[in-house]
Amino acid sequence: MCGNETKYIKEAVKSGKISGNGYFTNKCQQYFETKYNFGKCLLTSSCTDALEMCALLANIEKDDEVIMPSYTFVSTALAFVRRGAKIIFVDSKKNNPNIDENEIEKNITPKTKVIVVVHYAGVACNMDKICEIAKLHNIMLIEDAAQAFDSYYKEKPLGSFGSLATFSFHETKNIISGEGGMLVINDPKLYSRAEIIWEKGTNRADFSRGFVKKYEWVDLGSSFLPSELISAFLYAQIEKADIIQKKRINIWEKYYKNLKRLEEKGFIKCAEIDKNCPTNGHIFYIICRNNDERTKLAKYLLDNNILAVSHYLGLHKSPYYKNQYQGQKLENCDKYEECLLRLPLYYELKTKEIDFICKTITEFYTKNLKV
Ligand SMILES: *Cc1c(COP(=O)(O)O)cnc(C)c1O
């Protein structure tokens, strides 16, 4: 909490309207539409919900194929699996955990319906190449931009490339509402159906505008919209977004500067810097040389009261999906699963604490050397 969160929640309560699609929901949606030039934005209860809406809007049917990275959160796949899709997992890149754009085309078949990209750590995938592939093969492109709030590819906002894009405001993300998410609809042909799916399969939105006479059940859908209490909280965060972003990017850069020497010595690899795909300060990670070293480093940090954690387990090897996965070994995905370590990164983190964390990591490697 860093501003008007409770004030706006009180206002929502006082207004007597706390169900969804009210004043604060519209304020949030308008902010994103205007600031980032997104098509239409609809707040959802989570990014998972927004992904479920994507699977409905893409008309996923049994045995349709959906291409995505394996190194991602379960929801990216789950939403499509629930509609009967077969997931074609693709490896990550060598130099970062994003989907390897050069591995996509060979996985396209006549059954491929959607390509989902995930901008890991808020760092953009290679959108020039991926948009070109999607266009050439006439396949719908969806961005799981859960971590990519206020992030850019060649200065164009992430979330504006796909026909659809999803964001998360879960409390682990940059701007938050506890649970919360958003669907971005950039393809105008999908606007009206998205609204129907959002409102439990009814034409309620058009009805409120006086466009239709009857309020009816017209399509599939669910209760995807958040209450005004959630939107009120989110709106307060949005007001502070510039401050939050500046702070997080600053922390990210401090880590990078402090740990670069360990990278130069070959002990670790830091998250990369690429001016076309700048960080939005969502995650700072390092890559250890092997799994054993990561385990030892994490333990050493924990002994010093520093919580550094690994991230995803490849979805293609998960207990739920492994029997359905017939593809090959995904080597880079395995590497990130085994060797990636996230360092603490949150709004309140102090410079002193960053210095201590970096000092402790350095200590670990120099001590190790002497053994
Ligand atoms: C956080 C996250 C999600 C899920 O977001 P929720 O809002 O918790 O549903 C999905 N995909 C990615 C890549 C995420 O990081």
C-alpha cells in the first residue's frame, strides 16, 4: 500500500455500488487504454481468468494445438487445456527464459490455433520475429504479459502486440490489487464477444447502453469481472505507478551493478541488459553454474536471513501433463529450472539491504574458492 488504497475503497463502499463494472473499474480500464494505446481493456479477477477468456475467444476446441514456452506459470497452459487443447511446449532461449523464437515455426501444424508468448521477468520476447511468424501462418498471437506491466519492446508497450494480452495484479507483481488481472483486446473483431464472455455470457453491456432491448444469455462466459473494491485498490496503485516503477528499476540496476564483477569472473550470469527489451524491474535473477551450487547459495543466503528462491518447474515435466508430452528434451528450460535464482525485489527494499545481499553472494563465492 503506498497511497489512496483505503480511501478509494471507502469511496466505493459509500457510493453504494461495490459489484463490478463501475466507476473505479472504468477508471482503471481507461488508464490502460489511453496511456498504452491498448485496444479495449477489461479488468478480471486474475490473469488466470483473463487467460481463460482468451481460450474462449480463440474458440479452442478439442485437439487444437497451442504453442507456448514450458518455462512459465501453470495458468498459461491450464486455460487452454481446460478447453481441450494440446499444448506444444517450446524451449526457452539460451540467453533468457523467454520462448525461443527460432523454435516456433518448426512446431506449427495445420492444427495450430494460437501462439502464446510470456514476457518473463517483464522482459520482452523477440516480437518482430514472433509477429512475423504469426502473420505469415495466420495464427492468433496472445501475450501472457502477467509480469510485463509498463514494459516495452523497441519502445512499444508489451500487451499491444497480440490480438489479446493478459496482465496480472497479483500481490507478487509490480502493481497489485491482491488478486486481480486484465484482458487487453487489440483485435476490434473480438471487442463485443469479449464483453459478453466477461458478463457471464450475457449481452448486459449492450443492454445498459440501450443497444439491445432484452438482457439475454447469448454465449459462453463466466463471472470474470472483479468487484469495485478490488478496482478501487488498483486505481490507487495506478496513481503511484511511476514511482513504483522507478523504484523497482533502480533496485534492479543496483543489483546488476553490484553483481557484474561476479559475472565477469564467471561465477554467475546476471539477467541480461538489452536496450530493445529493457527491464520493468519485475524480477532480478542470476543463473548459477549448476543446481548444486544454486542449492548451496540459496541456503547460505537463508542462513543470513535473505530469501532467494528458484522459479518455474518446466510444465512439460509436470505430474499433470508429462504423460501427454511427446516432444523432445527442452535443455534451456531445464537449465532455468535448475539454476535460476531470484533475489529479493520489492518496493520497500533499501539500498543498504541490496548491498548486504550482494556482499553475501560475493562472500559465498570467494569462500568457496578457498575450500
Ligand atoms: C502471475 C502469473 C500468472 C497468473 O496470474 P494470476 O493473476 O495470479 O492469475 C500467469 N502467468 C504468468 C507468466 C505469471 O507470472
